[in-house]
Amino acid sequence: MTSSLTRLLDFDDQYRRDSQQSQAFLHRRDRRFAQQQQTQRRPLTVPAWLAELHALNDQRQAHGHDSRLRRWRQARWVFAGLGAVLGAAFMAGLLVYDGSRQINVTLVLVLVGLQLALALLTSLQAWLGWQPWGSLLGRSGEQGDPLQPLRPALSARIAHTGGLLFALSGLLTLLVMVLVQDLAFGWSTTLQASADSYHRLVSTIALPWHTLWPDAVPGAELVAASQYYRLTDNAMADPALLGTWWPFVLMAWLTYVLLPRLVFLLLAALQVRWQAANALRQHPGYQPLFYRFDTPWVETRGEEEAPREPAPVQVSLMPLPETGTLIHWAGAGQQSAGLVRRLSQAPAPLQLRAGGNSSLEEDAATLRQAGEQRQPVILVARGWEPPTAELSDFIFDAREQWPPATMLALVPLADEQGDPLADAGLLSQWQRFIERQKDANLLLCAPKATWGGNR
């Protein structure tokens, strides 16, 4: 199946998985992806977003085995096989010749016209959204099936595939019959038709190729000589002349049966691709996704909660780990020489920086370096500023990349000199921030006065 179909199904599957997640999680995840794409100057597209999610989740999509597409693929193979068999049988039956009568060119032209009309009708019903024979492919999909609006176009593509194989096998059978048999063509009809009028008819039909292959245009002498009547036995002076109709029959089949099927099949494939792209744009998850791409995520409260004072929170400051990797969020406390001695017992702990003016690549490098240490991490932040969504994203990324159960001590400072935060209201904000993360290994801590006197 085309990539447009697999992309639509892939997006729908991800949308259904995302419906189980909170909006805050989705907004952080998708906004972070959008920032990465913009930083790397890459296009912000649905395929890129899906590829990123698959890489993060270690998913390998195999929609060729998806039951929603497998049924359509199987139907296409069945119609192709039936078309090939029926086309060969049809042409062989049409050209069967035992020498007792001529092969009626009029009948061939009627059947060619019927095939052209069927091809036109198949495309017309797809363009109008009809599916009169859709029950052959089973009942319609369930409510919300992304392929539901594409069923007429998919059905038309299947029908044209069968029709193309019918035309191709019929053409090959015609060539084989011309090669192995001495065919004798003629024309006859119960209508009152003169040789001149019939010659004008076949000349009109042969207009598309009359300059490319003049021998495939029957002349007036051939038309007059090949007219026959069922109840008369009129022997021809030159029987070999009757066999010269085959180039005309070949070109008529090629021009009015095979080529239209090929063109309509290509149009049906384009229609499927266009409708799949349109269905993706109309998908209920499409606009919200791009809204999350373009809108920074900010934690807010509902309007009904705005006038109320926040519920009192009991702040629980936990003891710092004795040593660990230091990360200065937005450069907090980085200029305080004495702060390091109050945060870590190690004489020269690894100090890193993240957030603030740091780029996404620099933040990713910080996460990678801290994770490689396989020790507790002490994250220092400015306590007089409220915790931001970027900090929450950073912690979320850390949990995805660091070893499980890595202790993360969050230390809000009162000033750039590294004094511990003492304001109860500010500490309550940080305590609520810790609780919202729902992370048992995320602790709210404060710098020690000195390591030697408090142990």
C-alpha cells in the first residue's frame, strides 16, 4: 500500500494511544519535538513526528501486516488473478475459429466498447463516492475507521487492477492466436449497413493510430470484401485478405481497453493518495497536534480555582546525598565558590549547566554526561523564581535517559550566593512542583551549612 495510507493508519494508532495520556504530557512531548526540529532546521511534519515517537518507543511499524490493509491487498491480488484468467479465456473464446465462419469484427468492437464503459463507470462511481459493489469486500469499517472515506477509491483501484490484467492477458492471447492460427475476420450485422458506412465507422475508431500504423486502418476494399451473411456461402477470391484485420483489432483493444484501464488505475492511485492526505488533515488529532507544536506549554489552573488561595502544603526538606553530579539550572549558584562545598562532600564534583540560555543540544549533552556518572544528581535552581515547564521537561527527559532509581535532589536557592530558601510561600510552590512530577526519587533539598558540622 502507498505511504499515505500507512501514514494515516500510523497517525490514527498513535492518536488512540495518546488518548490514554494526559494533555500536559502530550503538550510537553510534542512541544519539545517542535523545538528540536526548529533548532536543527528540519521540517515540522507528521512523518517526522511519527518517526521520532517510534525511535523513542523502539517501535517498528509493519502495516503491511495490518488487518485493515491486508484485506484490501488480498482483494487486489484476487481481482488481478481473476482478471488475468478471464481476459485470456475471453479472448480465446472470442477468436476461436474452426474455418466454418468468420470472426465477427462487430462483436469485437461491441465488447471493446463495453470494457471502456465499465472502466469509465468504475472511475465515475469512485469520484462520486459510490461503492455499489462494496459488499464484496466485507461490511463497512467500524465507527472512526480512518479508511472509511477511502473505500470507494480503494475499491476502484482494485477494480481497475483487475481490468488492467484482463486487458493485458487478452492482448497477449490475441498475439498468440494470431501467431499460431490462421484467423479470418469479417463483419456482419442485422442492421442495414453498407460497406461505406462501416468503413467510415472503423476509420473513425482508428483515428488515434492512423498516422502511427497505417496498416492497422482497414481500407474500403477490405471492408467491402469481408462483409458476410450467415445464410449465404460466398467464397472469397483472396481468403488471406480476411486475416489482415488483426492489426486493427489489436490497436482497438490496446487503445480503448488497455490504455484507459492503465490511465484510470493511475488516477485511482492518485485519488487514494489525495484522499488519504485529506483524511489525515481532517483527523480529530491533527489540529491539536499542530497546536501543541506551536504553543509553549505553561502550567495553569482553572478559572474556578484562580480566586482561591492554594491549600497549605507541608514542606518536607530531605537530606542531600553526600556526593553527586551538580547541574546548575539556568546558571543558578554557579558563581558561588562556597556553594559547592555545601552541596557535595566530594572535593571536585562534576558541574554541568542546563536550561536558561543553553540550547537543546547542550541540555541533551548534560543529560548524557550526568547519566554516565551513575550517581545521584543535585539540580540547583533559583528558588525565588517559580518552577517552569522547561524544568519539568528537563526532569522528564532525565527520567527517560538516566538509569532507573537515580536520585535527583532539587535544591532551590534564596540568592546567587547559595543561601538556602527559607520563604514558606516559595517553598510551598516548589513542594507542589515536586508532587506534580509523581517521582519517588525526586527530592526537595537545601544546601547544608557545612559538611563537617552537620554530619
